[in-house]
Amino acid sequence: MNGAAKGAIVGGVFLTMVGAAGYGVYSLVGEESGSTGGSGGGSGTTARSEKRTGPPDAKETAETAKAFLAAWAAGDARAAADLTNNPAVTQGAVGDFKTKAYVSKAVITPGTPSGTTVPFTVAAEVTYEGVTKPLAYESQLTVVRGLTSGKALVDWQPTILHPQLQKDEKLRTGTPAAPPVKAVDRNGAELTPEKYPSLRPVLEQLRKTYGQTSGGTAGAETWIEPAAPDAPKRVLLTLAEGRPGLLKTVLDADVQAAAEKAVAAYPESSVVALQPSTGHILAIANHRADGFNAAVQGTRAPGSTMKIVTASMLIGRGVVSADKVVECPKTVSGGGRSFHNLENMELKGANFATSFAKSCNTAFIGQMKAVGDESAMADEARRVFGLGLEWKAGIPVFDGDVPAASGPEAAAEYIGQGRIRMSPLNIASVTATAKTGVFRQPVIIEEGVGERVLARAERQMKPGTSRQLTQMMRQTATSGTAARVMSSVGGDKGAKTGSAEVDGAASPDSWFTAYSDDLAAAALVQSGGHGTDAAGPLVAQILTTG
């Protein structure tokens, strides 16, 4: 037989298909006794007295991959496990593929190896309670040298079984505990992951939380069972449709569409839009390779966007006012460490509003001595802005962290560095609080649905403080660091730019937050540069079109 051949494994029989690139031509495996090539691993047919070292060669890679895939397709969990470097975990996973994921048939077709990595496709069928449906996907495996045996072995990873499986997750088929839900926005428009991809993890979590109380009935599905008990299942295949219950959210489909479009232009970006007068979350969007919902669960230093909280604290304590002249030197000492401004900026004779609008670090850190309380930032963040108060938004969210600090860490917190951690949701809420003077805990499901008690800040912002904050944010948007980006945004507007240094990153994180009338948004683009480089245009686009 001439030409390359590709192997397909069906029920433990390794078939050859001529004309496609692959391992080459093989005879049938296990056709007489059901054997899948044994459990020897490594170079397979040739006995070796010496222990081999170094990476497996092409022959070992091909033979080991062939034997493993054949064992897996046959449902021979023990044989497959013995061909890996983690037999105990592999045996359980491969066994569950048939008995708990209910895979009734699998055709596994290897592709062309690249070094010790072998890609393959799986064309499976799942059968549950008399219903059979196809499940197809692509994955790959890598062959390594066994540390003690010297044999060539498959380096077991959960992604071999399915590319979406992560550590300690499981593939399961059955009737889920939570029936499906039909989530709609504030105006009754249906929200689907196909139309709004960023909402996939949100909709999965809403189903987990509200599925049993929304009036629906469960069908039959194949899903990924997460390792974390509070994480939602990720559905891969629907075998029998359930009847979804209706769940109304406070999201806005138009704003969500604008957010989806905005993040598409910036990899590793996340954004949240809020309605300041209510705390309603109008949109959540991410553009990330890992699928993490960083918009509401991220934990990054927020940089100068945190100066909104610092300014509130300084004004509220009577240390500064918007029109008071505040020194903005090139450098300043805070907690025994020297801090500087971007490009060694210096503002002579400028008032505090201008230092805010131009994002002068030294003008803020220079007030530490006058404040005289290293816990001032943590106190303001919690008692006025509601950060760290265990927000119950309807889905799991991070509620911000502004820990008490001392020395140079306390100084760094004045400009959003140090140990402060925020998500775009947190910063959008900070902006909404500054705009209205009142913290309203962000929600995606209105209060009264489910057993939730929303967080309440201990005190409201003083009216004079709120007035000066919005004045300074307006100045930032019209003549400060955000002026260029915000020029296309109309209405009563305000903004704050930010960039945050991250250890080991070539570029700082880009942060930006702004409002226009009763719409506020905050965005983060990891390693995106300065605030106006990436996050700023993203937010402005939402405020303009949303």
C-alpha cells in the first residue's frame, strides 16, 4: 500500500485509512482477542534491557500514541492508564468516559505528529435513556519519557479526554439538578450566549443559582462538572430539551451589544457598564483567551482610577478641596519610599482639581502626613464606597479589596497600587458612587429575587464631597488626561484615567472609568499601556453607542 495512512480507532479496532497524513499503515489491533496493544508502553514491540533516556523518538511516540488511543476507544481503562505517567487518575477518567459520560461509541482519528505531540479528533456518540447524539471535538496528547521506567508514556492531562476539561473536572451525562432558564434583559429581550458570547459564564451561573426556582423542567445533557462546588456546569451537548423557566435580569441588550463590540478590538480586555441611579449592571463583557469573567471577578491593581476614592477621603476629611492649591512636584517621599509622576511631570501653583485631572501622583501621596491615619484609605473604601462588603449581585463577583497598610504600601494605595485589588465592576461602582454620592450595590438580578440581602455602606458621601468629585471628573473629561478620548461623548460627563504597574509585565495595565448622564462604565485591558491607550477608547465607545 503506497502513500500515507491515517488511523481511526473504533471500539478498540485500529483501522487504516489511505490518503491522509498520519502514522503510516497499520494492521488491525486486537481483532482476535480484543487486546489493545498491552500495557507495556514505550517502544512497544521491541524488548529493551537498558533504560532509555531523553525525549521519545518518532517511533516511540507513534507506537505509544497508537496503543493509548486504541485502549481508550475500546474502553479498556486499565490498559490506557498503564500507558500514561499518571495511571490512577487516567484509569478513573477513561472509565468514566463510558460509564458516567455515557459515550457509547468513539471513533478516534490521529493526525500528523509534531515532535512528541500527537493531535487527534474524536467523533463520539452519547447515549442516555434511549437518546443518542453525536459529540465531536479535537484534542492532542504528548508523549514523554517515564522518570523511573524510562518508557515512552502519554503525559496525562484532562484536556486529552476533552479540550475544555481542566484539573479535577469531570465529564458527565444525565439529568441536571438545575433546569434551563430563559434569561431576558430589562426590556424582555432574550439573552443567549450565541448572540452575546461574554454572557456565557453569566448565564451558566444564573442557571445554577435560579434554575430550580424559575419554573422550568430539566432535560438530559452532557456537561463538564467543575472542581469548585460553587462554579456552574458547562453544558457541551443537549440530548433532550428541558423546558426553560423565565428569569428577568437588569441587563440591557443594547448596552451589552455595544460592550461586546467594544472588547472585540482589545485582547485581554474586560468592561462593565452600570446605571448609577440604581446600581443595575447593564453589561458585562470580556475578550480573553482563558474565558475567565475578569469583568466581575478580576483582581488587579486599579492604578489612578483609585484616586477617586483617595480624593473623596482627602476632601471628606478637610485635607484638600478642589480649588485649593496643592504642590505637584516631580517626586515625593511617602512611607520612606520615593514616588514620581509619569514623565517626571511637575505642576506649579496648580489646584487639587487640576492635579486630579492631570493625574499627579505626588499631589496625592504628599497629603499622607496631613491625613495622619494609615487606615484612611481602607476606611473610606469600605464605609463610603461599599468595597469589601460581600456583594450579592445574583452571580459570584469580587467586591474589591483595600487592605489596611503601612509605610510605602500605604503611600502606594493613594495611587491605586500596593495591595489594592479591583475588578472593572468595582471601579464602575466607585464611579457610580462618586456620581450620585450614594453607594448602591451592583446587581444583575433585582433585590427581592432569591434570599439575598444587599450590602449597604455605613455612611453616604457628604454632598460637598460628591459635588467636588464630579467637578474634578468633569474637568478630567474635558481638559485633563481623558479629554481626547471623551471628546465624542456627550451629556453630563466625567472620567478618570489609570495605568497600573504589574510585576514582570512589559506594559502596565490600562484602566479607564467614566460616566455620561445615567450610564457609567469601567474597563481594564491587561498590559494595554496607559489608560487612554486601550481602556479609554473602549469605555468611550460604550458611552457613545450604548
